[in-house]
Amino acid sequence: MKFLLVFDFDHTIVDDNSDTWIVNCAPGRKLPDVLRSSYERGKWTEYMGRVFHYLGDQGVRANEMKKMMTAIPFTAGIHELLDFIAHRKHMFDCIIISDSNAVFIDWILKSAGLLGVFDAIFTNPATFDDFGYLVVQNFHAHLCSECPSNLCKRKMLEEFVDVQLQHGVQYTKIVYIGDGGNDLCPIKFLKKNDVAMPREGYELHRRIIQMSPEFASVRSYIIVWSTGFEILSYLKLLLED
């Protein structure tokens, strides 16, 4: 018996958006209007590429960015939750599927000593080029009309579960923990025995509430959460069953 825990990152593990948090490194802690207005719906990664290029032009380099990113607050109770999971890895596989980027997530989790809790992290690749600029790429290509062009979380979750099954790992239950609109697509992959945990008051929660019952495509059980302590309480009950 093993459970799969799937986490979003921004506004789930950390209590802010890592991509907008990095703007604190910009002069005056804000971006030029022309840059902010350049965002096109569904093309956030391309937009962030322009933001990182702007920060590079302003002389912002890796050390300053890392210092800023490791100051981002964690969601209340998440440290306790991940510590609980870390001590029960024989029961839980734990992954992140995030629209952030590999550099930010690695910095933040390593700084907090939490990187080892996760078996895999699926997010947009990022690296610093020869000029010290952070460069981010789309995670993959997909044909899902519901998701941004860089990442379909459902496709990633399906692929992970399939690969695990090929290695003889079949999960008793999948628990998906997230907050954003792009977490709705992977939640539709969940079965009746699985659990979707939308964060209270955030976009995912609002979209689930707005679904008409006759057209609802979410089959899993739904548990709303506000802090990591509520997720922790649920996992404790799960292990008692």
C-alpha cells in the first residue's frame, strides 16, 4: 500500500508566487509598464523569459536572486507536513508539478532542507547563460486546450503514474494538492478513490465551486485546505484507515 502525493509549488508549498516574488530584485521593486503589459494569456513562461532578461539588463545576478528567493515565506504548516512525509517515505511517494522553474524550486527547497522529501520535480527547465542571465524554457509540448502552452499538468501526472506502473508501483490513492486554475486539468485525471485538495479561496477552489453538477468532470473526493496543518491531519487519518 503506497500513496502518491502531488504538490503544486506557488501558493501551495510557498505562500506566494515565486515568479512575481523575484520582481523584488528589480529597480524600485517593480517592472516597466511596457514589460508588464507584454504578457499574453497562456504564455506565462515566455513572459517570464522577458522578465529575467530585463533583470539581467539591470545587473541582477544569481547571488542576488537566490538571496531573494530563499526569503519567500512557506505556507503555514508545510514544514511540519513535509517532515511528517519525510519520516514515512515507505508509505508516500511525493512529487511536485509546477509552473515555476527548476532554479527557483531547487534554491528554495535546498535552503529549507526539504529537497530530499520529493521523489521528482517536474517544472520548467532554467539555467544561467554565459552572461549571467536566467533563461527559462517550456517544460514540454502538448495538445491540451485547457492548459498554458508550456505545461499540461495532467499529461505529466499521467506519464509519471504510467512509468511507475511499468516499474511495478501501483498507488492505492493519489492526493493532489494545489491552488491554481492550471491544477484543474490534472484533477480531472483523478479517480473516485483519489483526493483533490484545493486551497480555500484560491482559483482552483473557485472553479470547482462554479462547476455545474451535471457537467462536473471532477470524480475524486474533494477536501478544502487553508494551511499545511489541515493536509497533515488528513494524512494522519489516511494512515489510520
